[in-house]
Amino acid sequence: MAKTPSPPPPSESAPATESASASVDPLTGDLTPSPLAYGVVNMAILDGGGVSRNVKMWSDNAGLTGNLTSMPVLAGVDGANPAAPTNPLPVSGPSRTPVAGAQMALALATAQTLTVPTGATVAVVQAENGDLRWRDDGTAATGAAGMLLYAGAIREFSGSGLGAISLIQATGNTSQANVSYYK
């Protein structure tokens, strides 16, 4: 008599042959997965309280036979809903004080060094209207040599060597730079 092979254990990566989903009992909040044919599934769902959960489960043709793990998803800046493009993770950075002397629309047809105001320890540079190149080793950047900063991108420089930074428009570009200083 031929023996029917059993499904692979969850540690083996067998591909899922049908989609899986889960539902949530609104009264108890229990997660009820649907059957899945051979495989491991990771998904995010909303539980009964409206909180997003990451769920990992595995199953065979007879129904759920593995573990169901649920863990909270990080909340976005509103503190209540899951992080998403319209509700990003909260990020805090160092507090800085602006220093007078910003350089706006700095023309870069030739290499320019930063004119660093007294007390500034941070320079924030934005490439405008085209790509630019920068060097921070005291050597003048050229249109083809230096680190590339794409149009619209922002680069922060910090430390005591801000005056050594050289900027120039990248070859084939007509760029300017906007520079703000902070301490």
C-alpha cells in the first residue's frame, strides 16, 4: 500500500500555493487565519481595536498547524496609527541654533568655498537647479571630480573644517547652492 507523503515542516521553504488571510473577531480580538497550502506567510492586519499587527503563520492543507505570532506595529507621528507615508515614524534630531550669514543662490560656475560665519559648526548645503560636486579636503572641486550631490539633495557638514569645503556645478549642469549655518 502506497504511503501518502506528509506536508513539509514549517522550517522548510515550500512556496505557498494559494493566498492566505486572517480575520479578527471584533468581540474577542482573536486572529483567525484562513487555511494555506504549504508555506509560511507574513502579513499585517488590523485587529479588533484598529491596531495594526504583524502576523506570521504557517499551515498545511488541513488548516492552521503552526504558530500565529502577533506584535504591534510602530505608530507614526500621530501616536495612534501605524507608520505610513502620510504618518511617518517620529524622528528627532539635535537642536540647533541658526547663525546669521547664510549663502543663498551661490553661483557655482567656478569652484566656491564656504564663507563660514563666526561660531558656525554646521553647514547645510542644498543643490539647486542641477547637480553639484563637493570636496572637503581643501582641494578645489571640479565639474568631474568630487563627491556628487544631486539636484534638490541636502548634505550636512559639521566640524571645524567647514571653510575647506569646495563646491562647483557638476559637468553639464548649471547649479547653485543654498547654504545655511548653525551652531
